[in-house]
Amino acid sequence: MTIAPPAHPKTALAVSTCAFFLTTLDILIVNIALAAMGDDLGGGTSALQWVVDGYTVAFAALLLSAGSLADRIGARRAMGAGIILFGVTSVLCALAPSAMFLIAARAGQGAAAALILPASMALIREAYPDPGERAHALGIWTAGGAVSAAAGPLFGGFLTMVDWRLVFAINIPVCLAMLAMMPRIAPSPRHEGRFDIAGQLLAVIALVALVYGLIEGGATRFADPVAVGALVVAVLGLAAFVLVQARGAHPMMPLSLFRPRDVRIALLGGFANIGAWFGTVFLTSLFLQQELGLSPVVAGLAFLPAALVALFGNLGSGPLITRFGPRVPVVSGLACATIAMLLMAATLPLHSPWLIAGIVVIAAIGGAIGMPPLTGLVLSSVEHGQAGIASAVLNTFRQVGGALAIAVFGVLASTAVTFETGARISFLIAAVPTALAALYALRIPGSLPRTGASGAERAETAVRD
């Protein structure tokens, strides 16, 4: 009779952190490799845009159903399935013979990422039931995503020097290592539930139509009726989605999740922070290469200080939360993001790579100290059985914020008089939601929820409108 090895919370944290690192890395690592992909596979600019957006849209659109699936089959099983799918689709991306094949494989990667991410958050909640210990664990987990987001352009630049296919092949050994650690993670509880098929279809339709309308509308200055029609479909799809969630017997995004004030603060903060960060990486990568003439590798090096700051900032967020409570780091993080956006808009005309790298560091500090407590707010405000779906809702807001930022920033940068003018307008726009989120976050309670409180009790003490 085979005896299973004992479960180790640190193993669950290690797998979850690797999962967050991997899924975030694949959002941004391909940006610097796009030119090489186009030279090899063809397909034009539109195809290259969808190499990025195929992943992001599938990721964001499927997160909610994936969260429900993680609750239903157990977070550990969902994580294992997601890792296998991510590894297989990474192989397909690395071997892609055409642009269309690559786009399809990227969408598969996004679906796998959607399965992995909410499962990783649920595993951390299961492994660390104490709010203080969980805050420290979430700081380590968030560090994985923050470092990969900052270092993605750097990794992409170095790997592209050898072969752009290595951008995807690098995922394979990481997936194998994660699978090897899975048996040491404790089995996850399962919770009965049904899938919201209508809600899922409407979510996919609304998000795909929105991103398509923005990208194609930006290319044609919204003179194309198809692009305008796509935006109309997006609005109608979103309205229908909300209606289905309000009246459905088994909604994929229960509107009751939005009742706790701390959850609403976390969703707005996550949307604004990630939108500002993804938009910053997208625009500064292009600005450094297209406007300042830097090579992909040198442009990627501009993000190295931010990656180091993100690592140590996230590791230090746990003690900050324990000492000051969640309000101080959340407000400070969102304030840093706002300051970074304003500084970027003001200083781009100086054309200084050193100054840009320094401002990116400020933006990285904002995410490093702000996102772990925002994540903890969500997990502390819901019942145990809703951990998967709650984390999926948070990450859906984050991914939608990033996708919209890249689409809108791209439109502004391409339609303004100059790229620099469009970029500066984009940064000013990004400062608005981060500032509003910082002001709203002032209403967060100053202390951590007490250990052992039920979800209802935590919600009652943390949510008073």
C-alpha cells in the first residue's frame, strides 16, 4: 500500500507562486518578440495584435467559469489540469507553423491560465487559514506575478536574440517542475455547483467584441461599421450578462459578491492598478524602441530595476499589512501608481531612458505594496466555499483592466498627432482610476480580520456602507 507524502503549505505556496509567475509572464513576454514572429510567420500587424490579445481575452473571459470549476472539482485538481494544458499549448506555440495556428494556441494558453490562477489563490487560502500568515503568503505569491510582469520584456528580448520560439518553450520545464510538486499539496475540498452556460457565452461575446471593436476601430479611426457594430454588441452583451447574473439560479459571478465594501474596493483597485501597469509596460516598451531607437534587449533592461523592486516590495508587503493593516499599503500603492502616471506624462518629452526606468520603478512599488492586501481583502470577505469564484472575479477585473488599457492606449498612441502625444494622454487617463481607487481605499478598516471569524462575520466587520 502506497502512503501519500505529507502535505506541506510551503509547497502549495511554491506551486501557486510559480503559477502566477508563469501566467503573468506570458502576457507580456511576447511583446518584444512580435517583430521576429511576424518575419517568420507573416500575417501582418493585425495577426500580431491577436497573438497578444488571443491569450489575454481567453484568460479574462474564462476566469469566472474556471473559478467555479476550481470550487467544484477542488483547487488542487484544477491546478493540475491547468498546468498540463498550459504545457501542451506552450509546445504548440513553440512549434507553430503559421500565424493563425499560433493565435489559436495562444487562446488555449489563455484558457489554461484562467484555470490555473483562481486555483492558485484558493490553494493559498486552504494552506494558510490565519489572516496574518495568509498576508505574508500572498505577498510572496504576488511577487511572482509582479516580477514576471516587470521582467517579461527583458526575458523576451534575450530569448528573441536566439529564437522567438524559446519565449514559449521556456514554459515547459517550469510546468514539469510544478507537476512534480503537486503530490505534496493537500487535497482540496469540493463544493457542488452548476455551470452558468448562458453567462459564460455572454462574457466571451462581450469581451471579444469589446477588444475587437477597440483594436479595429483604432486602426480605422472608428470609420469601419463592423468595428462600431462590435462595440454595440459589447455593450448589449454586458447588459445581458448582468441581467443573467441577477436572475440566474446558478450565476457564474454572483452579484452578492459585490455587497461587501472591501470587495468593491479591491475590484476597483485591481482594475486600476493592473491597467496602469500593463499600459505602462506596453507604451514604454514601444517608446524606448520606436521613439528612442533602443534595441529590444536594452529596452528590456529598463525594466530590470522595477523587477527587483517588485520582488522585494511584495516580500515586504506581508509585514506592512501585519503592522499597519491593509488600508495603509493599499492607499500608498495606488497613490504611487497615480504619481507614476502623472510623472510619465510630464517627463516623456525629455526622452530620457534613465528617467523612464526610474518612473517605472515607482509604478512597480505601487503594485508591489498595494496588490497583496487587495487580494487579502477579497479572500477575507467571502465564505470559504466561494474562494475560487471570488479570486476569479478579482482576477477577471485585473485582466480586463490590463486588456482595456493596452487596447485604449494603443488606439490613442496610433491616432494622436504623434506617438508621444498619444502616450502622454494615455498616462493622464490612467491616473484617474488609480486616484479614485486610492480615495475609495481610505474606507478600508485599519486592522486585519480576526482569526477564526466566519466569512459572514468578517464581511460584517469589514463592510459597513
